Amino acid sequence: ALACTPSHAWVTPAGGSQPLFGTNPIAFGWPRQGQAPFVFDMATSAAARGEIELHRRANKPLPEGWGIDRQGKPSTDAASVLQGAMLTFGGHKGSALAAMVELIAGPLIGDMTSKESLAYDQSTGSSPYGGELIIAMDPERFLGADQEEHFARAEGLFNDMAEQGARIPGERRFKARQHSEQFGVTLPLTLYKEIVALCL
């Protein structure tokens, strides 16, 4: 399966200086027999907006290349980037993918772009309004009786990645989930207090 969605306009296109795109994540999943599926989702921005917010709360500087201030100048100050614009990952490459998400999960399905979503929000700070394109592919329809053979080839690819010591996206997440299910989750006291305060 492949899925993508626009959000609010928080990200500037490569070479731009004003927010136009959302963080526009792309997600993909591939089933694997007898083990966790190959699953990833990634923002087309240099970092997720939540990461920038965490830096702001901790009063930590951002890595260079994550955003610009309102004047379009590079900034490592999280608050100024949240008021300015985030940058895409990989410059023009991430920018092209972000534009693709805007098109295929916006106008193509009759829904809003990130800029339209932000205007519709009228600065209330609500969640983005917009569509999500989900494409589900049935391997049996593509491969028929040869499905098992070709899925074995896919496993060869994963094995080649692992033998090099390469990280297989999603693998860490599934291991962390198993650990959390067995041992629970440890939170810093300050975060716990923030969560409790939000519940009151």
C-alpha cells in the first residue's frame, strides 16, 4: 500500500521563502511472511513539525537546514522557524515530492491543498483539513501463481540490506513496540506532568 496526504502550509518549496506545502508525508507498506511488514512513513520536509515543536519546548537549537525565519533567512531557532517556514529534505528533490503529494492527494481527489487548508482553518490552530490518497495493490492480481517466487526475491533484497548492516526502515519501530508491550514505557516526569495537565 502507498498513502500520502497534504497538511497545512508550513513548508516552503526549494528556492522559495514562503510556506506553501505541508509536511506532506508519504507512507508505504510491504507484507512479509512470518515477520513484521516493511513499513515506513516520512515527511517530505527536512523534519516533522512535531520535532521542531519539541526543540522549541526544550529551548534547543535546530540543526541547520530545517527552516527559515519570516524574512526567508536560515534559522536554527525553533520558534522563528515555526513562524517562518520549514524546508524540504534534499532541496529540490523533497520539494518535487511535496508538490506531487499536493497534487495527487489534493486536486486529483477533489480535496484541499495545504495552502487552502491553512486558509480554511482561519488561524484556529486546528488539525489540517484535506484528503488522503491511499492506493492498495493486490500482489495476487499482479503476479498470480508466481507471487511466492517474486516475494522470495523481495526477501532477497531485505536480506542483502541486512547483510550489509543497513537499516531496514520500520524495523526499529517494531522492536521498540515489542519492548514497550513487555516492559511498558518510561516517560520523563516533566512530560508526564504536561500530559496530565492536558487531561484536566
